[in-house]
Amino acid sequence: MKADAEPVPGKREAIMAAATKVFDGRGFAATTMDAIAAEAGIAKGSLYNYFKNKEDLFYQVFEHAVGQSEFEVDQMFSQSATACGKLDRILDYSFTEMSKYKALGRLVLEFWATAARKAQGELALQLREMHLRWQRRIEAILAEGVRRGEFRAGLDCAAAASLIMQTLDGIQLHDVLDLDIGARDAAYLAALKRMILDGLTNRASGGPPEMRA
Amino acid sequence: MKADAEPVPGKREAIMAAATKVFDGRGFAATTMDAIAAEAGIAKGSLYNYFKNKEDLFYQVFEHAVGQSEFEVDQMFSQSATACGKLDRILDYSFTEMSKYKALGRLVLEFWATAARKAQGELALQLREMHLRWQRRIEAILAEGVRRGEFRAGLDCAAAASLIMQTLDGIQLHDVLDLDIGARDAAYLAALKRMILDGLTNRASGGPPEMRA
Amino acid sequence: MKADAEPVPGKREAIMAAATKVFDGRGFAATTMDAIAAEAGIAKGSLYNYFKNKEDLFYQVFEHAVGQSEFEVDQMFSQSATACGKLDRILDYSFTEMSKYKALGRLVLEFWATAARKAQGELALQLREMHLRWQRRIEAILAEGVRRGEFRAGLDCAAAASLIMQTLDGIQLHDVLDLDIGARDAAYLAALKRMILDGLTNRASGGPPEMRA
Amino acid sequence: MKADAEPVPGKREAIMAAATKVFDGRGFAATTMDAIAAEAGIAKGSLYNYFKNKEDLFYQVFEHAVGQSEFEVDQMFSQSATACGKLDRILDYSFTEMSKYKALGRLVLEFWATAARKAQGELALQLREMHLRWQRRIEAILAEGVRRGEFRAGLDCAAAASLIMQTLDGIQLHDVLDLDIGARDAAYLAALKRMILDGLTNRASGGPPEMRA
DNA sequence: AATGAATGAGCATTCATTCAT
DNA sequence: AATGAATGAATGCTCATTCAT
């Protein structure tokens, strides 16, 4: 039978739900097809009626999770009118809500660290595209902010967007790895946000003194 | 023969070089002891005369690479008198030199993503310590900068250090994953550095307007 | 597939038969899973569909053999009404039938001599329980014999049972090791039995003269 | 160099002492040549200057230990004039002193259970001879006892000697395996000895009643 | 479509023995 | 005689994938 067909409605989704649970808990390498089949309550062989192989199944699960995550963040964006407000929200989100995707983040990490090595497959491309999508979104917000006078004129939006992406990914990385535990109080977060937004808004910055001492 | 001894001068180093090559190329999990032995041109069993097991070998390789990297950055630190200059240098380094440790970064990623899940082994502790060491160093520089009047009074050094660490790790992450390719021109870097340093130096920041619009 | 199930009727038994053959021939340590698989005519991996690991397989084989042996001896017990008769039968059995379990005995020996050194695993417990079960049975027979007046009053049943067990184990040991070959004639056996039973029945024993000469 | 030579006086003995210690503690299979070399304070390769291989070394060690043990028991024998007294002593010894040879007993067990399977080598012959030597000694004592009127006339000395050997080996077996722990009080031992000696001394035994009920 | 028994390649580790120095 | 580094065969176990039913 061809994989990817879906003869029994909902079965595919059921398997993916089970797989998500197991992958999240154990990671890709440590997850066995047996465990997924058991979690889904079907026979191991049946998995191969719906997915070509383990990697394929992981890919589908992963894609689905990423889609959900993106949808949620999109909602967030549209709830603020100003660029500054949007950025504020997204930073807030990074600090407080991103932990929800800890499991997903760990899977991304594992993927990059192992699977991505061997083949520059579809998933790698997918992840790169996703990254670019995000970066462009941030960049658009920054450009909008400059246009509206919220951010300083002459801001290098591409560079700033890149830095913000790196920072957000760095924050998520630390979150996923349980570094900086306990540093999640309000004052801390406010300081961080202020630092980032300061860099965008303050137009009178004379630059650090004696930068090349 | 006891592991950890080095009766044949250079042999240990030769093995580590071979192992580094194979680990870098395939990652930890995908690397077989056979492959390392073959690369080193010795019998598989001989590996165990110099290293306790695969994890130990990896650990030594890893420690060596980290040692080199830390030494290099330490050099960098001491070459600037002012806090601002030190930070400037470390940011410079992150943007330009850190790529040398791409392979190392990938291995760390793999470790965090897989091995770190199961056990809190020695390597995990080592990595956390390394992280803390860095964070404290940054924090000390910031505190020094505040004392010298380079940075704004009232700066939350811990929070700022944490953010900077996250940013640096985010930068390295993107580097390791070959994201942001081509965005390494001087103007770009200057903008990024300015953003960060602005957040530390500008004392008159009134905060972003209409933050909660 | 879960170990311990038996989806293909007789397959489990077939494997155990093959394993018994190989274990008997080579002992536990010298037996490889490959050899068992080859003897059973299946793939090595298939063994693990029916048994958790080598030790488990051995345990099952062992338990089966012990079960057969115990069943057989139980039959023997019930065929005599008097305590004296029961003991007579069990001694008979030890001298004549126990050789059937020579291979089993050798495996027990190997287990005690090697595995038992390191861990107090399940098999060790099982063996100790089996031993106690036997000892209690003997003791019960002796007590019954005393009650019925078959054996001398004041007999230390526990001590006697222990001695009898030691003797029986010693007999089996010699049997397993092929010592005393050829000393299995009727007169010999009768003499041995008489010696043991005499010790239990003669109530007027004055003790050996000049015991501490 | 030829093994078995002894160019450095005492070195051979030193190795054997070290080997004895390690073999006793871990058994044959679990003992590595490294461990023996370490215990002896010499290089692993040097072992092969004095012993052909691991098995040979074990054989020599074993032979030496057996020799010592036999010597000690021989001393014991000669200290009593009467057959009854000799037997009494040897039984005493079995119950109280044999534990000293627990390690040796365990090695014998392991040997029989593993090494003896593969090759009917020299050691197996040696052990059989030793066994026969003992059996003949017991038999001689019994015959002497009959001649002196200590034991009942018509005693089947061969059969009795065999039973006694089996019993002694059974006792040692239980001792080695730590069965019957705690049953070593004086009354217990006295009862056991009485049972055995009763079988030899009482001449008026009418045999057990209703033996074949 | 579903099953699940069978497969077999793949791998880290141990250790007795050798031999060049 | 002594060394000890090098060797490499040997083995239990996993698990993704297949395929006959």
C-alpha cells in the first residue's frame, strides 16, 4: 500500500498524536516505532501504511507542530496596532510563553544536530524557510516602526531583525536547556525588554565612548 | 594499560585528532569506534588503551576544543582596558571568529539534544559550569563598566549578562546552523554592536513610547 | 512483540528445546545466542521475541527442567503411606533416577560457581527457595515418622533433614561429576540406604565407644 | 623464553600467591591477567614468562592449594589411634574447619562446571585422582575399624566410604554455597555425627520396619 | 487495511596473547 | 628477563523494516 494515503479517516491523525507524545518525551533517536505503535494502540506494521518510515513520520509530526506554533504567534502579532506594541508582545511571548514549545524546541535541536547532518532533506529546507519567514516578519515590523516614527530613523532593519531573531532563538535555547532557571521574574524581564527596545528607539545615541580604546 | 596515561608520546593526541575529525563530520551518535580507529590507523581495541570508552573519548575531545576556545577568548578580554572595550571585543569575536568552532557547536547541540535528556552525566555538569563561568565573566565586566561610569547607573548587571549570553548563544546557534548566511558585512556588525551597547550606555532612555498601546 | 507471549504455538517450546540442548552441551557462559538461534533454525533477533535476554532464556529453561524434576519426585512421595517408605523411595530415586538431571545439575553448578558470586539475582533466590522447599519436605516426613513411631523419639528432625539434604546433594554432585562410576549395584545401594535409615530408626544406640580416644 | 622455567627465584611463587588471591576473590572466569599482574606488581607480559597461559597458571595455583589442604587433613588423621576416633575427627573437621577452603571449593565448583566440560585435561584427572585417594583413605579407616571391632562386622566398606565421601562433599557444597547458615551449633553437629556413626557401629539393626509398605 | 513474527545488520566493549624494544 | 602497547576476535542486544497471512 502507498504511504501517505489515508484510507481510514482520522487514523493518520491519531498516529501523529501518539507519535508527537512519544517524540516529545524521548526525542527522535530514543523513540522506537514500537513505542509509537503501542501509544497509538495499533500494530507496528500498520504505521508503515500511513508513513514511509520513521523519518517521514517525524517530519509530518514536526511540520504539524511548527504550523500550530506559527499560527499562535500570528494571532499575537495582529493584536497590536503599533510596531512597538507588536515587538513588545513578541518579546513578552518569548519570555513567558515559549516554554510551551520546549519539547518542540528540543526536537528541533536534535534534528539540527543529527538528522540535518546526513541529508539536506526536505525538513532542513522547511526549517530554513520557516526561519526566513520569521525574520522577514520581524524586519517588516521594524520597517513599519521606522516609518511610523516609533523607531529611530536610519535603523538597519535587516541587521536589527537578525539580531532580534538570534536573541529570541538564544532565549529559547536557554529555555529548552533549562539554563538561567529562576531568572524569570518581572523586573528581570522588564530590564531585558527595555534593553532591546532602547536600542531601537533611542535616536540620540552617541555610541559608546572610546569604543576602540 | 591504564587509560589516561600517554606512554607513546603524541599517540593520544593523534587519536584525539582523528576522533575530532570523525565526530565533527558525523556527530557523536553516528560515529563508530571502528571509524575512529580506522581514521587513526590503529586497531579498535587500542582506543581503549587511551580512553575509557566512547563517551570519555568524546569528553576529552570536547574539553580540548573548549579549552582552546576559552583560552582564545581570555586573550581577547585582557587586551582591552575598559569594560566597553572588552564587551566590544567579545561581540566582535562572536561575529567573526566563533565560526571556527562550528563543529564544536554542533557537537554541543547534539549532546544537549540527546544525551542530556537521559542522564546528568559529567559532560552535562561541565557544560553548565562552562556556561556559568561565561555568564559571570560578562556580569563582572558589566559591573566594572557601571563602576567606571561607562554604562548607565542602575543597570541590572545579572539581567543584562543573561541577555547578552542568550544573544551570543543565539548568534552561535545561527552560525552553527548556517542561518543568516551572507549577513556578515561590517556595517551589519556595527549596527548589531551598537544596538547592544546602546542599551547599556544610554542613561536618558525614557523607555519606548506607548508601550502598551 | 512482547517477550513471554507465545503467539506461534510450539515455537517457544522449540526454542527452549534448542536452548536446553546447547546449554547442556556447553554450559551457560560458553553458549552464544547465535548458537541457540542456529540450533533452533531461526534468526538471532527472533530469540528476543520470546525471551528478554540470555539469562531469562536460561532461567525459563532451568525452571522447566526443575518443574519436571519436582513433579516427578512429588509423584514418588505420594506413592508411599509411611514416612519410612517415603524416605526409602526418595533415596532410591536419588541413587537411580537422578542421573536424568545430570545436565541440569551441571548447569546449577555453573550458576552457583559463577553467576552467584556477583549478583543475588532472581535465579539465586529461586534456587535457594527450591532448596528450602526440599529441606522442609524432608523435615516434615521425618516429623511424621517420629509421630508414627517409625523413627526414634527425640530425633532432631531439622538436623537430620539437613544431613539428608547434604547427602542427597552430595550424591547428585558425584553423579554430575561422574565420580563413583560403576558403584551402582543393588547391594551397594541397599547398604547405603540401610546406613541412613539405621541412623533414624535405632533408638537404643549407645553411641560409639571411645569417641574421644 | 620457556614457560615453567624459574630464572628468578621466588618470582614464580609470588605470582602464584597473587593469582591465588585474585582467583579466590573473583573466580576463574572473572579474573583477568591484568588483575593478577597488578596484584603481583609486575607487567602483564611477564606472567607469560612463568606460565604458559591463564589456564596453566590456574592449574598450578589450584594444585598448590589442594596439596596444602591434603597435607593439613593428613595431619589430622594421624592424631587418633582408633578408626572411630579418626572418623570422628574427620567429621568434626568437615563441620567446623572446612569453611577455610570455601574459596578453594568454589574454584573446584567452577572448574567442574566450566573448564571440565571442554577438555578432559590434566586438572580433571588430577581432581579425580584426588577424589579416589580420599575415598580409599576413608575405606581403609572403615576396614581397620571393622577389623578392630569398632564397626559392625560385614560392613560394606566401599559403599560406606562412598556414602561418607558424598556426605562430606555435600556438606562442603552447602558450606560453599552458604546454605544451611546458622545450623552450626554443637547439638546439631553432635546429632549429625551420631547419625553417621550409628550406621557404622550398631550391629543389631533389624532394618527399618515395613520398608516396602 | 491490519497484523505482528521474523529478520539481520550494526556496535561498544573486553581481554588473553604477542612481540618489538 | 621484563615490559606494556597493540591486537582483533568474540558477543549480547536493538530496532527499523518487511511480508506472508
